[in-house]
Amino acid sequence: MTVIAENKTKPAAKMPDGPKTPKWLATIRAILAPLTYIEKAAKDYGDIYTAQFAGFPRQVVVSNPQAIQEIFTADPNLFDSGVANKILQPITGDYSLLLHDGDYHQRQRRLLIPPFHGERMRAYGDIICQITEEVMSQLTIGKTFVARSYMQEISLRVILRAVFGLDENSRFQQLRETLSSMLDTFNSPWSSSLLFLKFLQQDLGPWSPWGRFLRQKQQIDELLYAEIRERRAANDLSREDILSLMLSARDEHGEPMTDAELRDELMTLLFAGHETTATALAWALYWIHYLPEVREKLLAELDSLGDNPDPDKVFRLPYLSAVCSETLRIYPVTLFTFPRIVKSQFQLMGYEFPAGTMLSPCVYLTHHREDIYPEPKRFKPERFLERQFSPYEFISFGGGNRRCIGMAFALFEMKLVLAKILRSQQLVLIDNRPLKAVRRGITTTPDGGVRMVVTGSR
């Protein structure tokens, strides 16, 4: 492993400086006001600093693109990346590919990538548009609605259709409702503490927050295991949904995935496949309607395609693509990429990190660098038309061997949902004011969920 070129001739320093706040106080601040916390740290200590939080290894926060490139392109075997994601274990389970490295991780990625790319992905175009129309038709003109809630309903139904092949029967209605309710356990900065502070994870009965979460999780498990059993018994080889592909997969010894492995990968897909997309869509609707000039440009581009445009043509629209990228830049749904814990001594930016150090590329700080994104607090889609950013400057989907397998699908869904809504309905923000990002579990979301009203059809 090499260090950045200009530091090769200098002796490596042990660790970068960082906030001296006590661990417990730093943890509370990072949970309750994450943007304020990391912006102040970056201002005080620059684009690499050390942070320490209760229950986590010593963490090095990085927002230097050259350093991020070194992390993303390093041999994955140098890191324990799965262990670094243990915070997700209560949601995803032990067998999730997010919690593993090596051969198992690569095997699961190879299995899960194809349905989210190419022809398989494009086959979902009409389904995405249909679900969007069904959900948005429930709205009444003049009645206020919370955009994020409706975007979550759309994105959850889409991922259910992709994973299971259908979403209409009673089992999937139960799954949809229970999963949404379970994830709402972490819908505020305070309730998000349950994920970060292990001592709060106590089952004190069905009325306690963690007890309610565990019981909802058990209900979801029962639904998933019932579906797995039925699919195994039916052995329908003609189905092409993701669960069918997973059921037919065999390892190098000819063994299928166990029910527990299937359950955990399904939970990973259901969680990662809709929570982040829902939040990104809510932010996009906010920015499009907060800035009239953005909406006007977008509508003009969409109208240029005529009636009932092909989903592929919508996907390739340059300004729509720029709006989606800028949405993911200015308030990324996840503030950090998946971290890496170094296994042995690792040099970066002139520093020497001992084994056990957690390296955390910061999406938010990287996306707000003045030298890469001038006027970073300003929503300006044109910046993505004026230049192309490297995969170490725009990192909303992570990078290296931990890059999000659903990136293409998420962008495809975002564009089609936005196009369908904008072409069919006139929406107005209830509160036409700047919105803040607040914590929701391990992600951030617009404060209040973006309240809007339908004023008419288009």
C-alpha cells in the first residue's frame, strides 16, 4: 500500500488531530445534529480528522478525493468492511452481504447485481410508472400530504415487485405495512439513538421502543419465511424475480442458500432498496418546487418527449439526470460511505493508521468542498452538465467493492417517478422555506418529510 505521492518522502505521522469532545458527548451530537457536528470538525481540522464515538472503533473521517481514491482502489482484503457495518445487524440479520467480506461477499454481490442492471432493470420501467400513478392518484386536490410518506409507498411497492414478482396479495400488504412501521421506529434523531447506543436495545415489553421493534421484526420474519417455504415447494423455474434467482443459486459445492441466508438478503434488499430512494425522491420534489426555474426547465425537457415517452428516453434526459445528481450531492441520504476497518498498518495522506482504525469517507463533506463544487450550499443542477465528476468526488453510492449494487436501479426509479409526477400533477410546497436534513436511523431525511399539496392536474 502506497501513500499519497507528496507525502512519500516524509515520515508518517501516527494519527490526524480531531475534536477533543468526550466520547459520550460527541456521540450525542453526532446523532442529534450530524451536519453541524461534521461541518464544525472539518472547519477546525480539515479534510482528514480523528473522531471517537461510544461503541465504535477510533474513526478517521476523510473528505479528500485523492485519499478516497486510495481507499476505494485498495485491495479489499486489507479491510474488515463487513464488521464495520455491524450497526445494521438488527435490521438486516447476520447473513446480509453488507456484514461480510471475502468470498461470501463477492458471491452474494454476483448473485444480486444482474436484476438491477440492463434488460432486467428496464423491464421494471412500466411497473414503476404504474405504481407511481396508483399511489399518487390517492391524493385529493387541495389536501396536504407528506411527500416522503408517499415516495416510501412507491419505492417499497417497486422493490417488493422486483424482489417477489408481485405486491398485491395479503401477505405483501402485511409486509409493506409492517416494514414501514418497523423502519419508522428510527424516524427521528432521538429514536435513531436505538441503533447507535446498544444499552438502549432492551426488550421491556411490546410498549417499549426496542420491544416493539423486535415484535415487528418477528412479524416480518414470519411473512418472509412463509414465502420462502412456499417458493421452495412450488419450484417454479419460469419465474424471474430476485427471490427466484436466489432460490436457484448454488455455491461451489452445489449447496443452495439456507432459509436464514435468504431471509437476511431479502431484508437487506427491502431496507436498502426503498428507504434511501424514498428520501432522495422527497428531496428532489422539494428542490424542484422550491426553485421555480428548476421546475420550468425540467418540465420543458420532459414535454419535449411528447406523450407516453419510452422509459429509456426519460432515463437519458440530461437535465433530469443533473437534477437527480444534484439532489444526491447537496443532501446525501447517507452522510458516510460504508466504513473500512484496517486489518494491519495502513498509510494514507502522510499518516500511519494502526490495525483496528475505522476509515470513513464522508459523502457530505466531499460533496461540499468549495474546490470541487463552488457555492456548495446552492442547488445548481447545471454543475453536472458543465463537467463530469470523478467517482471519488461524487460518492453518493460509495465505491470500490462496497459500491451500491442498486445504483443504476435507484437512478432509473428516481427519474421515472419524478417524470410521472411532474407530467401529471401540479404540486406546491406548503412551507416554501429552506429545509434542514435531520437524522432518520443511519440516514438523513428532510425535516418534516416535505409537506405539499396538489393544486390540479397537468
